[in-house]
Amino acid sequence: MARLKLTKQEKSWVLYDVGNSAFVLLATALIPVYFQTLAEPGSSVVVAWGYAETIASLLLALLMPILGSIADLKGNKKKFFVGCVGTGAVALAALGLPTTALPFLIVYVVASVMLNGSMVFYDAFLVDAAATDDRYDEVSSLGYAWGYIGSCVPFILSLAIVLGGGAVGIDMALGMKIAFLITAAWWVAFSIPLIRNVHQTHFKERTAHIIKDTFSGLVSTLKKIVKDRKLRLFMLAFFFYIDGVHTIIKMSTSYGTDLGIDSTQLVLALLVTQFVAFPSAIAYGRLAGKVGTKRMLLVGVFAYLCITLFAAFFLTSAVEFWILAICVGLFQGGIQALSRSEFGKLIPKEHANEYYGFFDIFGKYAAIMGTLLVSVFTQLTGNPSIGVLSIAVLFVVGFILLWRMPEAGK
């Protein structure tokens, strides 16, 4: 697959990124466009979509530390993973049933929570799948890289059905129903290797007082995070910079729609992002091994600050959107992959789900702040560019905190 020779467990772990990324791409590129056809005429797609993403992030942030702590018990991690994938895939397939905006958003929130819930357990499986700690950066980067390129297969098929289906009598509504089914099936299919081949090798032993021990364990973990300066600074930095990353991913298509950019141009530009992100994510993983994970994260955060400023001040046409999409592709996979792997190096392996639950809190509460900021400022000013500009300060704060984080071994 790459210069790094992967074990069977590592390949199986990487393949799940291929599966779940298909839903992520569909949610980024096509679902907001389809939602616009269900929304009330004259309503802002950015506002409604932003609030829906905020609710999904809030639910996930509240649930995952508790479920993650329980999942750390011997034999539980895979059960929770399977439950999230199964429920999420059913909800995704059912997205074709609602014919009005509110029911559609409700089903979408369920599917989104399950998708991101599965990602918490998937991230925690990195410590079980990777052979050694020094392989985390490159294995994690390969997951994002192959996820980007692999997700294009069902997406291109879905795109052909949705945009070209009219030639054979398939309208957009029916085309999207088929796209939801294709993506759900793809997601399930690529979860099977992980379910079969990756096993929970790091775990907590079961006790007689699971609920009590779960909450006491969460309090203990939180105290450890606060006391560990390097981990504390990393998580605070992550809280801010991943806010902007997630917000740009989630809101890019709806933002472009509000600016009046043609939906076909938006979708094709985001598809190009996937192809650019494939080699970029792999390169990020290799460079991290040479110059250090922290340095590569700082490069990514600064690049995203520049991307945000470009979007706020210069994005007015499809050409600028294409430039923006290519720039995002250069850094998106790298910053996410290295954040995931760096965190895995800092935590005790037997408490991986519990720690990744807090990791997800920081990521998802940040996503709440980001999407909420964009929605509120867009609604108050009537100018989507002002909403996008509010994200820039989060990258600045994230960069400063990450810069202050001690290097490895200090």
C-alpha cells in the first residue's frame, strides 16, 4: 500500500477509513445540496445545516466519554463499534425517506452521531492495530489517505446517478435515495475487515460496579489530563484548531451555495480535494517521522488560518472555490491524522477509549462552537463571509497553544 509494510491488522484498520469516508464525502458535498431542495424557499442553508451539525456534535460530546469508558472494558470496544456502524448505516439508508426538511435533519443527526461515534472507537483501535508506537503517525496518515481516495468510488457512482440520472428517467430525489443506499452498503462492507481482524489487546478488567467505576474513572482521567502539561496543552490546542478544520469541512458546500456558486462546481471541486489529499496525507505521515509531529501540525494550523482568510476575503466565484478546495486537500488529512496519532502516543493504551472520548469532547465541542459561530454571525449580518471570518481566531489560539506544548521527552 505504501513504503511502510503494513501488517494484516494495520491494513484492516486502514480500510475502515475507506468505508466511513464515503459518508463524510457525501455529507460534505451532496447532502447539503439535496437538503436545499427540501428546505423552505428563501431560507439559509448555512443556518439550518449549521444548527443540525451543532446538535449532532453536542449529543456526541455528551455521550462518548461515558460510552468510551465502558468500551475500555475487556471485550466491549468491538461491540460498541459494531453497534454504531450498524445503526448509522440504517439511518443513512433511511435518509431517502423524508420529503421535508425537519424529518430529514432528524434522521441525518442520528446517522451523523453514529458515524462519529464509530470514529471514536476506530481511533482507539489504533493502539491495538499498530504494531508499535513509532508506526502511529504513518499508519494513521495512511488511513486518511486511503479514505480520501477510496471514498471517491461510491461518490463518483452516486454523483453520476444524481447528476446524470435524468437521461434514464431518474430525478434527483430518486438518485439521492440510491446514493444513500450505495454509501451505506460501502460503509458496512469496509468495516468487516476491522471487525474480523483487529482485536482489543489493551483493556481494563471488568469489575462488579461498572457504572460507579465508569464515572470515577472519568474523573480520574480528567484529573490526569489536567496535571499532564503536555497532554493538557495539546488537547487545548486541538480544541481550537480542529474547530476550524471541522467547520470548514462541514460548512464549505453550504457556504458556497449561499454565495451563489453552481452546485455542480462545488461538488466537483470537493471531489478534487479528495485526490489532492491522498498523496498529501501520506507525505504528512512520512515528514512527521523526519521533522517531528508537532512541527507538521504547526504547519497545518498556519495553512488553515491562511485558507480561512482567503475564504472570507476573496471567495466569490467557482474559480476561487476550486483554489480553496485544492489548498484544503493539501493539509486536511495531515492535520487530522497527526492529531490522532500524537494523542495516541500520549495516553495509556488500556484506557484508550476513555481518553479518546475526551479527545472527541474537545473536537466535538469545538465543532459546536465553530458551526454555531458561522450560523449566528451569518444570520445576524446576512453575510456568510463574516461567519467564516470568525473561525480565524480559533486557528490563532490553537497555533499559540500548540507552539507552547513541550517537545517529546520534555
